[in-house]
Amino acid sequence: METQETNGKAVAALVLGILSVVIPYLGLILGIVGLILASGSLKEITVTNQGGRGMAIAGRVTSIVGVCIWGILIVFIILGLILFASDPYYWY
């Protein structure tokens, strides 16, 4: 049985997806780049019949999770700042 070459973009998408969940402050950017790489690698895997489809899907899922976590965190930070700034006793 011949082994298939693993798509490099799939590996990169998985690594960036995991890092997007773990690394603070850069997680949103890493997640977006991971999503782009995962989509590209899935297209390449379909065309070239390479291996790594599971890694590309896992990279896509972890990137989505990372983007969602950081998106929700940013929304909470903005809401907190709005509530803090709208406090009438803040200016006294």
C-alpha cells in the first residue's frame, strides 16, 4: 500500500487552529489565518488526492472555535467598557 503525501497547508491549519485557542491576544488573527489555510487545503486535497483531509477538517474546527472564543471575549470587553463609561458616578 502506497502512502499518500500529507498536505502541508492542512498541517499548518491544524497548528494555527490549536494556537488560536491557546495563545492570548493573537488568537483571533491565528484563527482567521487557520480558516483560510484549512479551506485552501481542502480544495487542494480534493484536486490532488493528497492525504491530510482529517487534519484540514480538524484545523477548520479548531480555528472556528478559536475565532468564536476571541470574538465573544471582545464583545464582553466592549460591553464592559460601555457599561463602565456610562456609569453616572464614574465622573464624580
